[in-house]
Amino acid sequence: VEVVSAPAEMQRLAEAARRQGSRIALVATMGFLHEGHLALMREARRRASLLVVSIFVNPTQFGPSEDLTRYPRDLAGDVAKIREVPADLVFAPDSADIFVPGAQTWVEVSELTRGLCGAHRPGHFRGVTTIVAKLFNLVRPHLAIFGEKDFQQLRAIQQMVRDLNFDVEIVSFPIVRESDGLAMSSRNAYLSADQRRDALALSRALFAARDRAAAGLCDPQALRAIAAEVIASYPRVELEYLEAVDAETLSAPPQAGRPLLLAVAARVGNTRLIDNLVLGRRD
Ligand code: PAF
């Protein structure tokens, strides 16, 4: 697998591949890859003839008190995993080549990023949509796959593509979980053994609500309350938010018959974890 770091070289290779008729898929990551990322890559591999994986810890999506400097990094380990998929190209640029001095342009999706994580991480989604727009321009993908664990991110990217007429198909991929239910995340690497046990509060809360929904309960606030009770039974888990919202607009609880997103963010020690579940989806 070829590792490219210069943005201009990435763009040149992408244009050449397009001219030769390749169908390009992008899996955008911040590295420290886990099985969830690899599942996205395998799906992308199935759908395209040229698979590009980007690895870039994007400074603009971290707040000043967040974990940018300690975010886990392992480029050599990541490339070894990507080789197994296999992908064709790894795009791993330097920050200085991506954010050149004098840049003034941001891409911001307004409504969808107001609540949930957006309310607690000012500027985060603006950083995400800006880097994803830049990656689309550099990698020139026909399709890009994003995991549903970052559900609000996925919705913001879908909206950006629609609003700005990006010619990129956005494919969403279900959350990949450990066998005990914990949603896979690079940040799980921060957890001690005790914290790893406490982290199960998030998925257990969502699964409790899912079970009650399967048994016929459909009031969003009642389902939220069931999840909240489970989280409250873990005294060391500090809830940031737990919300039941419309899975499309991410605001106000849905009308009957529309999919419901139950989304949670919580701190376990210093580690911020998120998880979610969509109920009532037709697929
Ligand atoms: O989901 C992530 O890993 C990041 O937010 C992304 C999409 C690679 C943008 O930096």
C-alpha cells in the first residue's frame, strides 16, 4: 500500500485514477485503527476499485481543553492493518500542509450541529466538515463511508454534501461493537480495566431502551428515562447528555412513526465516550 503525504500528490494520483475509470472510495480516519474502521474499509473495498484511507488527526475539531496532544497515534501499526484489507493508498498528510497560513474558509452546517455533541464541543463540527470537504477535494472520491457511532457527524456530512452539491455518495455503516456491547472507539484505549467496565453503562442504557421499545413502549421520553436509569446506576459515569431526538433533524422528539435517535455522551474518568441507537428505522 502506497503512503502519500503531500496533498498535491494525492490530488494528482486521484485525478489520474479517475481518468483511467477507477471508482474511488474514501474512508476518512484519525488513525489508531480498530475493527470498526476496518469494517468500513472492507465495505468500501467491496464498492470501489480504488480504496483510499486517510489518516489525519485534525486539530481544528478539538477544543482547547480536549485531547489533541494525547490522541493515540500509530502510523506504522495503522499501515500494517490497512495492508491486510487491503487498501490501495494511505493519505497521511502533515498538519502544516493541510492548514496553510492565511486560510480563511470554514464549512459549517448550522442547524444539525447545534444540539447533542455540538452543544458541548463548540467548533467541533465546523472542524469536521471543513476537513472532510478538503479531503473530498484532495482524494476526489466517488463514495465515502462514515460510521454511525458519530451519528451527528454523519448527518452533518450528508447535509454538507447536499447543500454544497458535492458529487460524493455518502454511505453510512452500523456501529461496530465489542462482544460485550461497548461501541468501538480509538478513545477506548484510554480506559483502565475498571473504567472499561464502567464504560458499558452507555451501551447497556441504550439496549435497555431498545428492549422496552421492542416490547411496545414508544414514548421517546419514557425510553430516554429507561436509559437514564441505567446510566445513573453507574456512579462513576458522568453523564454529559442523553437525548431522544428525531433521527433526521436531530431536534425535538419525532412524531409517531418517524425514527428516533437515542444519543448519549458521558465521561468515564477523563475519557469522553459517545454511543447511540436508532429506533423505528425501516431498514
Ligand atoms: O470520525 C473521524 O474519525 C473524524 O471526525 C473524521 C471524519 C476523520 C474527520 O477528521
